[in-house]
Amino acid sequence: MGKKQTYSYETKMKAIEMKLANVPVNEIMKVCEIKNNTQIYQWVKWYQEGEVHRLQ
């Protein structure tokens, strides 16, 4: 089983901003070095629901 990947707050916010700017998820994954696209959708959901504290 693989090691759990953690991402910095800055990386998460960059991914969220890119997604909200309609950048394709594959491009976000490449630029931010994110392994799982589901992660991006979860971060955006938390951001839009005002649960920014969960990104810390």
C-alpha cells in the first residue's frame, strides 16, 4: 500500500483557483503534481461550501 500524499495549503489553493478558472483537471494535476483528480473536486467543494479550514 502506498504512502498517504499530503499537499500544502498553497498547492490546494492553486488547484482550486485553476479549477474555478476552468483549467482542465488533467492540466491542474500536471502543474500541481496531484495524483488523484478526485482530490481536486473535494477541495473545490470544501472551498465553495466555506469549509476552508479543512484545506489547512
